[in-house]
Amino acid sequence: MIIWTTLCIVFILLMLSAFFSGSETAFTAVSSARLRAAEKEGDKKAKIVLKILEKKERMIGALLLGNNLVNILASALATSAFIGIFGDAGVVYATALMTLLVLIFAEVLPKTYALHHSQSMTRTVAPVIRVIISVLSPITEAVTAIVRQTLKLVGADISKVTGGSHLDLLRGVIDQHQGDDMETQAQRAMLSSVLDLVDVNVEEIMIHRRNVEMLNIEDSPEEIVEAVLTSQYTRLPLYQENHDNIVGILHAKNLLRALQKVRGDSSLINIEELSSEPWFIPETKNLFDQLQAFKQRREHFASVVDEYGAFMGIVTLEDILEEIVGEIDDEHDQSVVGVKKQSDGNLVAQGDVTIRDLNREFGWNLPDDEGYSTLSGLILYESQTIPKAGQSFTFYGFKFNILKRVRNHITLVRITAPIEDPHNEEY
């Protein structure tokens, strides 16, 4: 009779072990973001779970302590009962049986269930877990203190035990957003692009000065009005004497309002008064900081300068948003400015087209992290020479034919989509 009572107690202890194991997995796998959303909707149990997770180390310590206590006690009682039934051989039988029972029913099964039902399980067990943590907290705190002192003695950096990169964690969560459908892939790419903003500088996405449409402030108002009305852009830089001397930004809307006031007589318009002060930013500024600056200043347009103050190009709010959501085309936009597709499938591109634009538009993976950002820079870096018109190179599976060179600048290149040989080779 005593033996059967002992075995019933062992069964109850195994159930408790399953409870502790499952609870530990559920609390470590549960989504804090979902819990906070539920808390805002008035879910009181979600609030309890979040309170417990605020001191995760204490929670894990209590659950591990409870789990070990019941497992050891269950093994000891089972061994005692089996010795009473089988004699000394009962030790072997008890060890084999308890290992199997604990592994299957107290570890793998409850943890598997908890991993797939962490949200509902944590809400259910949270009130009980809170009581267990309160009861066992003196012991767990003592154990934690011993662990910390031991780590200090061996020279371990305790801050790294619980530390970690939240950014890497977030990237990992985004990568887990799996799915073959286009919508899921677009969502994953967009979320990853937001995190990449801090790693991309303005110079990598700016419109280069060669492609910037500019107005000479010394031209007559009639000429400027005509240029603005025929332009596809709403904001145009104004320069004086030379293109490096940007003196203002002219907005087409302001010009149209002024034209309305003077009843269409453009000779009466003062262009300088209509223009706004130019905003200069360094080319090394990252996109995340620039996006925040656009928001704070309520601006959409900035002029990019190098370390010597020379005008390098312009960047707009739309340029940064396109890094997140992809190309935002309107009726005036080309898919990639400076790139034309030929009938044979090859591309003819200007040398100052950025690698990022090519990769994004055609799904390529050409590198742009070696100190260059343009097609011309890639060819110069890989060839280690200043190519002449007519030369051809093969890099990363692409064939590049130099069509035109002005001084030392590669201005026009024919690109043949990936060929078989992926290794660098000069023809």
C-alpha cells in the first residue's frame, strides 16, 4: 500500500515538473509586443505576465528551482519504491524509467506545447507563477548572488550575460517573417530597409550634381519662369556665377502664386524674394539622421556638400522614403535615371548611376561597400586602372563594356547581365 502511495506521489511530482518546464518555455517564448497590445486593451492577465517578465532572471530562477526540487524528489521516491519491489536492481529500473518519463512527459511534451501556445499559457499560469516566485524568491536571490560572485571570481563580464544587441534581435525577428508570397517578401524587405538607414550615407542615394537641374539667378525672370514651367521638378536650386554657389531654392508653387498676383507678367517677379534659403548637409550624414532632420525642419529638400563645401548634389525626402518602400514612380519618373535597356537585353548606363539603384531595380547584388557608390567607381576599383573606351571587363558575373570616357571619368557603359564566369577577368 505504501509503495502505491509513493508511486502516486511520483506521478503528481512529474505533473508539477511538466508545469514548471512548460511555464519556463512559455514565459521565455512569449511576445512582449503582443502582451503590451493586450494590456492596452484592458487584459489584466497580460499585465501580470508583463510584471513577471520585468524580472525575468528572478522568474527563471524560481521555475528552475521548483523544477529541480520536484524532479529530484520524484526520482528519490521512485528509487525507494522500486528497491522495495525489485531489491537492489530497483535502482537501475528506477533510473531508466524516471529518465524516460521525465524526458518525454516532463520536458519535451510540455515545452513543445508551451512553445506553440505561449500567449494563452502564460495568461493561464501567471497568477500561480507569481505566487511561486514570491515564495521561492529568498532562495533564488541567494542563488543569483552566489552565481554573480562566482562569475566575478573567474573574471567574467556579468553585463554581457544579459546584454545583447536589440537591433540584432529585431533583425532576427524580421528574418523569421517567412513566406513565399510577394506581400510577405515586400514587408520583410521594407522592415529591413528601415534598420539599414543608419548604415547608408546621403552620398549613396543623392542625385549627383551632373543630373541636378539648376537655375541661374542672374537670368531674366521670363527665362526662369519658362525653365520652371517646362521642368518636371517642383524645387530647383538657384546658383550665382557658378554651380558651387547655391544661393537659394525656388519652389514652383511660390512662383505660380507670384505669377497670379502680377496677372502673368513675369517681368514684375523678384526671383530672389521668392526663393528660400538653401539647406546644406554633409555627404557623410546617414539616412536615418537625415530623415529625422527632414521631419524636425519640415523640409523635403537639401543640398549636399563635401568636406570642402563644394556642391555635390541634392537629396529629397522622397529619395529616403524610396530606400524603405522602393521606387515611387510618377508620370515623369524613369525607372532608373541614366539607364536604358537595349533590344538585345543589355543595358547602357551612365557612369554616375549608383550601384544601389541598379541592385534595387534589377535585383542584382553588386557590391558598393568598398569606398565607391557608382558604376564608374566599381569599374575603377575592380580594374585598378583608368579604362579606355572599347575595353571590356568581367566582374561578379557581369560584363562591362566601356563605351565613352571623358578625361578620367567613365561616362557610358554597356552592361551585359550575368554570364557564366563569375571571376574577375580582363579581355
